[in-house]
Amino acid sequence: MRSSFERTTMPDAVHTTITGDGTILEVVLDRPKANAIDAATSREMSHVFADFRDDPTLRVAILTGGGDRFFSAGWDLHAAADGEAFEADYGEGGFGGFGDLPNRTKPVICAVNGMAVGGGFEIAMAAEFVVAAEHARFWLPEAGLGIIPDAGAIRLPRQLPPVIANEILYAGRRLDADDALRWGLVNAMVPGDQLMEAARELANRILASAPLAVGAIMEIDRSTSHRSLDDAFTSMRSGDLSIYQQMLASEDAADGPGRFGTDDGPPRWKGR
């Protein structure tokens, strides 16, 4: 494991492993009994995902929970009872470490191994890809507790038909993995013992694409998703999107199309 991940301050709650010939970071949130997240754990997750963002050899991250009952129960209510404020410092990546991380242009796969409740569901919503175990469940209970799921209230209506999002947000509807698959919240549903295998298989398919192309797609999406179609094209062609410009001028972009339909084998991406 490289030095950037040999963190002497890392609590037992956050474990990392580098796989995929050094290209995939696997992160396990392991805080029994429910993998709830307090501010200190979230800050450590932010450090881990910032290191992932900044390590040029890492290309995809997989986040899962320890055990098989909970992906994450969200905000640690025991920490709240001990005085931790709802508006605590959760780190530069926001609650869970990656959803609000500036300049992140590498994808995260959430491997949902059980209940994704409250902030745990919000973390899954922030990922670029989600694979769920068959027994996974998704739930936002906040309105029934007198509060709201801040990120969920913003993200969920953009990902689901309004009436379904409203039922989850206002009335506490719980989704099982089949519901989540049907409504497009997850990419795949698999037996629990095949979850990490499925997440790694998806990661390897992403790795088959050029790293600058993946980064450019993420950059374009984040820069244009709130704009009209005409404004989005104007923004993309403005020259202001740095990774998109790097991709256009890259050796990978020059080499890849010439291999299409030939017997030369898959490109060996250089990331430049």
C-alpha cells in the first residue's frame, strides 16, 4: 500500500485496500453495529477520498460497509446525543467523504451491503455507480424525526420520478433492492456474497475506458447539469473545462480511435 494511504491517524472505522494492479481503492466503513458516521469518521473519509483524488495511479474507488446488515445508518445519533452539532465539520468532501469533494474527477462505486438509512442513503445517491446486495434497503426517515435529509431533498427529486421521490421524502417509504433497481437508483442487484465481485467487475469495465475520457465526462456533467442544453454546449466548447481540453489533445485520444475495428488489441491508456 502506498504511503498516501498509510495514515497513522486512521481510526479502526475506515479501512482501505488497493487492488486492481494498483488502480482501484477499496474503502470499508466498519463501525458496528450500524456503520453510523460521526464527524471524526467523516473527516477521515474525506482524507481518504482526497488522497484517492490526488493519487495519479488510482482510478476508481469502491465504498462498502462492514458486515452484512448495514451499509450505513447515516449520522451517528449517539454522537449527536453527546453534543455533536448537525452542522459539524465533516471534512472537505462533505458527509461521507466524497460527495462534495472539490475537483474529484474519478468515479466512486457504492457497494450497498445492507441498510442504507438517512445519510447512508444520501452517500449512495452521491456515487457515480451503485451495486446493491439483494437484501439491501434504502430509507430516509428524517421527516418523521422532525428534520430533513438535506442532500436527499436535493438529489432524490433529480434521480426519481417526482411522486416516488416525494413518497420517500415526505412519507418515509422504504425501498428494497428490487425497487431501487426498477427506479434506476442502482446499476445492479446481486446476492450478498457476490456484491464485491460485482463491484470489482464494474470497476474493471470502467478501467477499460481512457482515464482522461472518464474525467472529462465527469467534469462536463458537473459543469453543465444545471444549465440549459444550449448553455451546456457553449460551456463545453468554451475552452474552460481543463480535463476536457487535456483529453482532446491527449495521446490517448489520438491512438484510441485508430484501433477501433482492428486486430491491434485494446489501447494501453497513458492518461496523457
